[in-house]
Amino acid sequence: MRTKEDAPSDRWYLVGIIFFILGLGTLLPWNFFMTASMYFNNRLNTSEWSNGTVTARKEYYFNNWMTLLSQLPLLLFTLLNSILYPRISEKVRIAGSLVFILILFIFTTILVKVPMEQDHFFSITMATIWFINSFGAVLQGSLFGLVGLLPQKYSAVFMSGQGLAGTFAALAMLFAIASETDEETAALGYFITPCVGTLITLICYLLLPKLDFAGFYLNKSKGQGYEANATRELLPKGIQENGEPNSQATDSVPNGTPSSSESDGTNQAFVSIGDEHAKQAKSSVLEVLKKIWVMAFCVTFVFTVTLSVFPAVTVDVKTAYPGKWELYFIPVCCFLLFNVMDWTGRSVTSIIQWPSKESRLFPALVVSRVIFVPLLMSCNVQKRHFLPVLFSNDGYFVIIMMLFSVSSGYCVCLSMSYAPQLVAPQDGETAGALMTFFLALGLSLGAALSFMLRLII
């Protein structure tokens, strides 16, 4: 039986690179729709004129609805995926989800060129966001389970790739703005980018099983050839795999003690097999949850705080320096800054992991992030109705956003990395699926809370 010591090496770190790209691909849909909020708002929130006066201006609250309709299917389909994954093959769930996401991105790109009434465009866009995030939920849950089968450092690499997805989307938006082309052409180029990114992600996933290092861990966990080899090694040389005596072998048992009879050897063989299967038996979902509930709470709370103000509140912060900088302020100081610092926070966990998974300081650190909610609401968010502006300067907003985002990435990555360490190796996939569900729960709670926070500003 091959052990971890016998595992082939990850040549040129190809498996790590593939999981980094897979992590990036899982969050492309959410980040590209979120970063394109200016395009959608400009297309939706236009005024209707009659005889030189404004007759109607409908407010669609695109950012709030986009956040909510992105996270609700993520929650529902992450839960559904935990039910489906034993019944539907991994390849169908992952490759199928990527194919449908690619089709929906192509559809969104085509819509850029299609003139449409605002209400119809809003409804179609919201439906697209719902479906694309439904497939994204199945994809993300399946990949978290998959990466949980490999050594722990690959989970950190996967999470790091997810953190870079937002940076990738923000840079694509900045290039579109800097191109100084008309808005329609810039949007067309912007949405072509995730089409190419999703296609590359699909190709990387299909290449993964062909690599020896990945195949060793994935085939071993799925029992492809693993249980048969284990059985052959556990059986005495005098016993065939069907339990019948082998007349051509000597009478012996694994520990080298001569057996008094062939039947005694057979019994010992089956006892050995039973012990091995008992060691590999998976715990129930409830038993796994009891071991990881602190990490489940942490990842839920982190994302509840983060999504309650980002992007629904932060995207409406206005710069104190009007002019050309206004075009770049939100893409740079909101989206790019958040995603770079979030990715930095995730990446730091590969070097520093403090507090430890047993420490009570970690959940305390997570809860302390709630201070960022009133701080960001006190920035120059416009339009506002009730609360005063305490931090009108761009510098204050940038500093708060940096601390807000780096702490988000750091706490999320630690939570997701710690959870599989709290359970037995055979329960790693269950822990990954559960943590993905609580991650989605936090996103949904934050998205729902964002409506209230935006209204009271």
C-alpha cells in the first residue's frame, strides 16, 4: 500500500498552479459582476426627459440586489451540493458548472450590444446573476472538497487564487476605463475577459487527473485501486482475496507467526480488514460539525461583516477631489485596494498562522472586525440621509479599507485552513463542504444586512 511518503513529487508545482487557477476561476463570476457595477448602474439609472425636464428616474439599487442574488443561490446550492456530491460524479459537477458559467458569461457579453428597456435589462441581468452564482456554488463546494484531499498547503494556494480573482476583475475594469473607448466597447472587452478565464479554468481542471501527484491523492481517496491494494497487503500470503485458502502459498500470517490452521489465518485476515475499515470510517456530518463549529462561526461572521458594507456601501463613497480621478476612485480605492489587500491577507497565512486554532483569541479577533461597519458608514458615502460624514478625506477611506480587507482575507483563510485540521483525515472532505456552506451563509447574511445599512446612512 502506497503511503504519503511514497507520493510522487509535484513537478514544477503544476498541481499548485492548477489549484491557484481553479481558485481564481471560482470567484470570477461574482467579482466581474461586482466590479462592473458602474456599467450596470449607468445603463439602468438613466433619466427620462420630456420638454426639457426630468420626468422619471427609477432607482434600481443594483449593488444591493446583485449582492443578495449572488449570495442566496450560493447558500442554497452549496447546501444542495452537499446532498448531490455522493450521487453526481465530481467531473459532472465541476466541468458541467464551468461550461454553464462560460455560456452565461458569453450571454452577458452579447447583451452589451443589445438595446433593451431598463426593466427588461434589469430582470435579465438579475436572472443571469442568480444562475451563474448557482453554478458557481456547486463549483466552489466541489473544489473545496477536492482540494481538501490534498496536503494542507494546497488549500492555502486555492484560497490565494480566490483572493486574486477580485484583483483580476478590478484590473480588467481599469484597463477598460483607461482605453478611453466608448462605454459599450469598453464593456464588451471587459466581459470577454472572464469568458477566456473560465475556459482556461476548465482546461486546467481537465488536465489535473493526468498529473501523477494529483492522481495519487485523488485516486487514493476515491478508493480507485487503493482498497484492492490494501486488501491484498492485509491478507496473509496463504489466503486469496475471496477468502479461500491458496494451496500454492505457505501457511503464514502477517506478523510472521505460523498459523495452526488455514481457517485461523482466514479469520485473522478478515479481522485485519475490519480494523482497517473501522479506522477509515467517516464520521457523521453532526460529529464533524461539533469539532469545527468555532471555525464555522468565524467564517460566517467574517463574511457577514464584509458583505454588509462591501460593495453595497463602499461603492457609493465619493472622492474629495473631483475631476478625472472620479472615474478611477472607486475601481482603485474600493475594488482594487480591497482585493489586493484581501489576497495579501490570505497569502500571509502561508507564513504566519496566529492565533492558533485552539486559541480563544482567534474568534475574538474575528468578532472585533465589526468596528469596520460604523467606520466605513462614516466615510463620504453619498447619498446619505441620517448619519453625518466623519471621514471626508480619501486618505481615511483608503486606510480603513486596507485594514478592513487584509483582516477579512487573513481571518477567512485561517478559518478555512484550520477546520480540516480539527478532524480526522477521512473527514476532511466533509469539513470542507460544511465550511463552504457556512461561508455561503455568512455571504447571504451580509448581503441581506447591506439593505438596512445602506438605508440608515
